[in-house]
Amino acid sequence: MEKEQPFENLFGQVTVKKRLNFYLEAFEATSLCPFLAFIGAKGLGKTEFARQFAHQLHNTDGSRRPFLELNCSTIKNVEQFFEQIFIPLIMDNELTILFDEAHELPKDLTNAFLTVFNTEKVTTKELHWRDGVYPFDFKKQTFMFATTESDKIFPPLKDRLTTIDFEDYSYEDLAKIFAAQCEDIDFSEDALRELAKTSRGNARSCVMRGRDVGLYCARKGEKIFSSLDLEPFFDQLGVLPFGLTATEMQLLKILRRDGQCSLQMLAAKTGLSRSAIQRDHELYLMRKNLLAIDGKRNITNEGVHLVEEHHKREQATMDAYLAKLDAEDAHRWAEEDKLVDKS
């Protein structure tokens, strides 16, 4: 049987794959792995790469090492971690542990981890807390972390971790993810490319959009998706250029209409909080070079062009809709005239 290749079903992230394969080979030789921190924006595959990395680790007897995934928002304090997680599940066991959403680690547990993960050259560590002694054996236990907000991880803890940085996917990689998500659908190359452009540069969006494509094709009763399907698909699902949200398009329209605005002014005009605008919308608009911030918020030339083209498409759609209504009215009046004539 051909040996399973790590990450062969995951697209893109070439540098990440190289580094993780290096650590897998090092683990086979030493039974040790650095404390890895998977860092990147939402939807880039951090957790999936961590899971598949863990899937490749084996115990000393050759069996596959068990994997424990923890969402740090569910860990309330250091006492809960040691009493409910460490003692029954981790201590003395061969295990891989992933702390997902690592920026949510409680402060007292973070402080404890400063001692645990300050290993220097040793492979074991004991943490003395209250009246207990908690042994960590890094040949038995592999610890990993993942987060979208590395700036919120306590810097001394972050310094003890080995960072694995994720980057945006290319349109080519995103197209491959789309195709893999919809294996039974025959795509044209141009359709795949345009779909990829709406995926916001991440794999998760591809998976979600791929499900919609599957439903669209099932609805029309044909497992083919060509460039002719793009306009009706985008129209029916409200897919905007670059995969923008309706709120992001609203922000651009406000800036196009009113000129530069402060963050407070945008919050007042949209009804959103300042933090929601910054966290959920501005970063992506800046990445696509549609928005610039220089004290105040300004729409770029690219943003102006996008808004104007979108307005033209909206106007054309409305004109077509009104023309359809006029045609239906004309047909109805013609039918009524025929009935009058017959009478």
C-alpha cells in the first residue's frame, strides 16, 4: 500500500507544508516537536492543517497518537484546566493537544504555561501549583496553538512558541479548492476563476460557496457550471465583487457619495459600532485596495470604479425588471382587448 502523504488533500500554503513536513521528520527521529503556533486570518486552514499534522504523529509503540482539540474560550481558569482536562486526559498519556482560539487563554493559565513551556533543553517539566505537582513529558505530549489574533497572546508566551504563518491563497489554489469541493460538477476554467475571486482569499469561503454551487446545479438539474451561470448565480445569491458583504458595499457607497469620513461618522451612518466596522469590514476593504485610512476613511480610485460598475449592473437589472413588468402588462392588456372584441 502506498504511504499516505501528509497534507496531500490540502491546496496551497506551500511554505507551511514544507515546515510541517520538516517537523514531522524531526519528530520521527526525536519524538519531540516544538510548541507550534498556527497563525493567520480566518478561513486559511489553520485548524485543518493542525489536525492533519497531529494525524501523522505516532506513539512509541507505533500506534497513532490520540488528538485532543480544545477551544480556549471554554477554559475558565487554571484550576479547571488541571482538574478537568490535564489530570484525566493528558497527564502520563501520549497525546497531541491543540489549543484553538489561543488568544482566549485565561490569564492565570497563561502564566502557568510560561513556566511549563520554558523548556530550554529539557524534555520534561514539573509545574508546582497549590499542593500538587503536575508533570509534563514533551516526548509523550505535543502541544500546539492556533489563533487569528496573535497580538492578543501574552508576548512572553508567544516567544516560547514556534510560529507557523499562513498566507492568503492564490486564485489558482482557490479554484482547485472549489473544484475539489464540487467533484461531480464540471466547471469551465473562466467560471472557476471568477468564483475564486469572490472567496475573500480563504478556503473556508470556498467551501461555503461550493455548497451553494452544488445547490444551484441541483436546482437547474445539470452538473455543469459555465461562465453563463455566473450572472444568474451571483444575482440569486447576492454575491458581490470580491465577495464583499452588503455592509462593505454600503461603506464604499457612503464614502463615494459623501467623501472622506471619520470612523465615528461611518458608525453613525451605518448603525454599526466602530469596533465592528474596524474588525469585520475595513481590513478586507484595505486588503483589496478599495479603502485607504489616513486619519479619516477615504475610498480609493479602485473603490470608486467598483461602486460605479456595481451601480451600472444594479441599474441594468432594474431596467430589465421594469421592462419585464411592462411586457407582462402589455400582454395582459392585449388579452383583455381580445376578450372585449369577441364580446
